[in-house]
Amino acid sequence: MVENALRFLSQQYSIDVSFFIELYQLKLRRFKHGTAKADVYSLLLTDGTFLLDKYSFEENRCRFGGCKSKANDAKERYALEREISYEKELVQDPNEECSCKIAQGTLVVVDSLSDLRKFDKTGLISEHIDVESINRNSGLFPLHILDNPNAIDSDSYYKINQFFIFCFLDLKNCSCHYYIANPVVSPGGPFCYSYFGLVDNLSYTQDYNNFKLSDLNGILLHFTKHTLDDLFFLYSRRHSRVFKLTDLVFYDGEPFVNDDPTPLDYIFLCSYSSFSYGKEPPRFWRNFLLSFCKSNRLFSRNLNLVVLNVRLFEGHSANAQASVYTIQTPSEEDLGSLSLLQGFRYTIAKGVNVYEHQYSFLEAIDSSAISKVVEELNLELITWRILPDLKIKNVTGLKVCIVGLGTLGCSVIRQLLSWGVERFVLVDMGYVNNSTRQSLYVHKDCHKNVSKVEAAKKMIIKIRPDVKLTMINMEIPMPGHQYDELHLFELIENTRSIVDSSDVMILTTDTKESRWLPSLLASQRNFNNEPCPLVISAGLGFDSFMVIRHSYKQFKGACYFCSDSEPLRDTITGRPFDEVCTVVKPGVTDICGSVVVELIVSLTQHPLHFAAEHGGKSCVGNTPHSIRFSLSDYKFSELYAEPSEFCICCSENVMFSLNVDQEIVKVFSDPAILLKHSNMDSIIEAAEKYKKEGADEEEFVVL
């Protein structure tokens, strides 16, 4: 080993927690299962550090809201880099003045920790940086820069600093296992230094191999007026000023600075860096020196280097302000014999180099959002292998209204929460009385006269803190019940607002008459081709249930009331207690709630959405009009019925007859009027006449 060989520090990385959180989201939604490769981009800071953050997955992102418009000099830019605040959201597309320098990298994400450890990392790096390849343009590493002086531009020295990240994301525990490497191409013989000195502030005239403190002050003064456009720049002792690297050209091996012949001894290649106080320059110098020497054919020549302490921008006056080197470049033969050094970052534990790193970002996620992370994980996993066509946002973006927060309503809410639904309108005016069957309530709610909407809200927020709830403690008016007329008008208008506010309305109340007004108002909007919710009505029996979806746009199907031939009536007042309460087997309710929600989910995935035809199919399952289930014989039936032209709720005659609230109000005091509006009374009258007097066989079909 050559005693005075120039050795380089390890590459410095600054990996913000936002990088891992964004990577988590990409793995969940884009990469999914299997090994995935993607481009990543690090911002090169003034000191050569690779910054990785949530914007590293976008090729063109300026972190400073306009760069030069935000930083008038290098010192201000350095201060901005140290104070990058993602809460300020300065990030935007770069403008023409953007001076951000980007290093491109390759990200590899695998499915398991064992896959990560077995992955051929060195092989992939060698594929990208093929030193032996004659085709200099192959891969990501632009080796043509090393041979072609005309290829040099201001960004060339950033393009040759590639990095590689190999990782496994533990999605459940929010942690990342990773390897990170910054490969370098090494010549056959090393760069050697013949001089090394630390510039201090003790003597203004002290000479450091032809570099003085006055030269350092000249550089610092320059950057109080100018931004640092490039990671590397040059200082000419002859001109006593700073130049861009592209101002230096060689003709027949002789240097010219700004077209002025300048002795090589008076030229100093410079950069800023975090200071090590040792003889090792930063790692990003390694590829730079190699490409600079090859492109300019500087074989076995002396070069002057200056590495300035980046903390000078902070106003520090420490003794060590810069490192000055005089190095000898390798021979032409050595620069023609290249080898690849992988450059994996490592830590030392118990005397052993450890290349695998682990970072947990669980604590960086707000505690209220952790449950959402797990929930998103479970939903996204469905799309990985089982249902890749599932459009989760079609479900999670719904706003769902549930009228009736009893046993069935609670079950439906729990199922919708499991599917990631975030917005609810919940309507009930009752009080908690049964915590064993109603899953959103607890025992103490029963004895404190707590309203269902209040108790449900507390429990839902405990289950999912970020849910958006609209709780309405209100009675839905029911035909056949007694109301003050002015109050009834108010209730009708409030019910209309509820209907208009949602994408889906699920009716889970105990009585038939309580479902009529919401069904009517939704049918009116649908009839008039106005935006309306999908209405689903679910009814429970002792060991059976029925779920039916109403007509929606081009889908025409019977509603909950289409089979009725009798007027609505008060089914609560005066009835025995065992008839007022819904008596069902406990298992029926949860099965019914699941069927309601799965029907909605299936409809969201159909090309026609809620207007899917009966007998249709989406990636989730069938889209039936109605579903009936019997627990005693475990039998499901999918049925379709056409809407009745005599329906007391959705028929055309009723739509025309009840087109103003004044007419709707009359129904509540006299529900039998619905038979007249729907022409059902003529059917009933004809049927009665048939019973009494008989009729021609052509008029009726007897079943």
C-alpha cells in the first residue's frame, strides 16, 4: 500500500423520516408484492451530503421554493438547507434559476428480510456501472464522461455520483431494513498527496503551498455575493478570484482560465464540506478527480485541492478553516485500468462491519394515524394478489348515511369502518338500552340515558379518530303518527337535507313507516334526474332478513314498498312490548349488516357503479337487486322485481301527486291517500268486486 495514498471519507447521508414514510406509501400502493426497482433522487447539499426526503421520488423538485429567489448568496443557501421545513411547503417545480443539484440513485424494494439479505446487491451495482463495457453509454453511470472531454458540462460531476438503496419494509411495524451504497470507480494506481496543510486564522500572510489566508478570505467574500452554483469550483491565484469549473479548459495539456493561460500551480480545485480535521477529503471528490483527470488527460500531474469548512457559513472562526492538498494524479496506464468499489455504508459493532441498517418510523407517525396505517395496509393487501382490480378509493371516498342506530345500524357501521369509509351521517333519536346486541355501546350507556348518536360518536372516534361524523338526533317522521303541522314541515325539510347530503343511504330502522319518507325523497330526486343517493333498505325477521336496493339512474328495480297493497299505519302505538321490539336471532343481524356492506362495495367496483344491473358482476362479486336469507336452512336467494306502477312510494303517479311538501304533509295524517295517488285503490276495488260478483276471466289471472 502506498504510504501517502489519498484516502477518502465515507459518503455522508441525511435521510429524513419523510423518506421512509413516503416509501411506505409507495410500497403499499405502487410497488405492492414482488421485487420493485425505481429511480430515486437525492439533493446534494452544499457540503456534499446526500439528502433523501419525501420528494426524493420525484425527478424535478426544488426544496426552496425557487432557489435563487429564496437565497441571494451561498451563506443564505446553506442556512436554508439547515432549516428545511416541510411544514412550510416551499417545495415546487424548479424554475429556470433553480440551482439544486441532484444525484440519481436506484431503489430496490423486496418482500422479506431474507430476500433482502440474499439479494445480489453487488451484481446489480456492477450491471449499472459496467467498467469493462465498451459501450460507455450503457447503464445509469455515464462513463462516456470519463473519456470524452466534450461531454463535460456543469452537471457532469453530479451525474457520476450514483447511489443504490436496497430495502425491505416491515409494513406492520413501520420499520425499514436497508443497505445503501455510493459506488466509485478506482484507477489502477492511487492519487497521492505530496502536501497537506490546514489553513488557520493565525497569520494573514501564511503560505500553504502557494495558498494563503487572504485567498480563503477572497473565496468567502465571493460567496457573500454569489450563490454556489456547483459543488465544485476553482480559485485562480493568478486572478485572485473564483471561477466556475467550466471556465477551465486545457489545450495541449496547458490550462486556460477564462481563455487566459494560467500555470497549473496557481489553480485550486475547491469545494465545501463538513470538516474532518484529517487528511481524508470527502468521498464525492473521488469520482470527480477520476473523471476530471481522464477528461482533461492529466496524467502524472500535480493538482492543488482546497476543501473549505462549510461551518464558515455559520460565522465560526475556528482555527481549521480549510484543507489544502497538492496531489499527484495517476499515470495514463493507471487511469486506463479501472475497477469498481461498491461503497456500502457500514457501522462497526463489536469489531465487525455491519452493512445492514434499520430505521423505525413508527414514532414519527401521529398516534391517531397509526390505526389508519394498519387499516390501509389491510385494504391495500387485498389489491396485491387477491383483487388487483379493486379500486379502494371508490369505497373509502363514499359518504354514507345510516338511518337507525340499533343493532343492525351498529353492525353496518362497523363493517363500513373496516372497509375504510371515513364520512358518515348518522341519524337516530333513541337512547341506548341494549349494549349486548348493539356493538357501538357499552353497559354504562344504558343506565345514563345516553342518546344513541352521542354514544355512537364516542365509540366510533375511539375506533377511528380521523373519521368525519355528522350526528343528527332527530326523528324521521312516519305516516300514521301524530305531528304538529309546522314541526312536520321542518322535519320533512331536515330529512330532505339528510337525503341530499350522502352518496349512500341505508335504512335500518325498526318500522316500515319510518323508511317511507327518506325513500320517497330519494325517489323524487332520481325521478327528476337529480343527484341522489343509493338507497338500501334492510329488514330483519326472527331468523331471516331481506336487503333491497332501490332504483338508481338507469337501473330500475322495485323499492321496499313496491309489494305493498295496504296503506301505511302506526305500527308502534298500542302494540304489546314483544311486538314493538324486533326479536331476532343474534347471528342474523351481523350477517345482514355484512351483506348490506358487501353489496355496496360490489356496486362501487362495477362499471355502472350503483346503476349496475341485477345479475351483473364486479371484481368483488355479484350485484343483485335484492338478497334474502334464511338462517334456519342457511339459504341465500338473489331476486329481481320490476318496480310497481302502483307503488305507494316510487311510482310515477306518486311522484307527480307528491311533488310539493303540502301534499306530502297530508299523507301523515291520512296514509290511505297514498292508495289513491298510486291508483292502488282501483286495483283493490276491482279485487273486492271480483270476490263479491265474479268477473270475466280475461280481466284477472287467478294464482
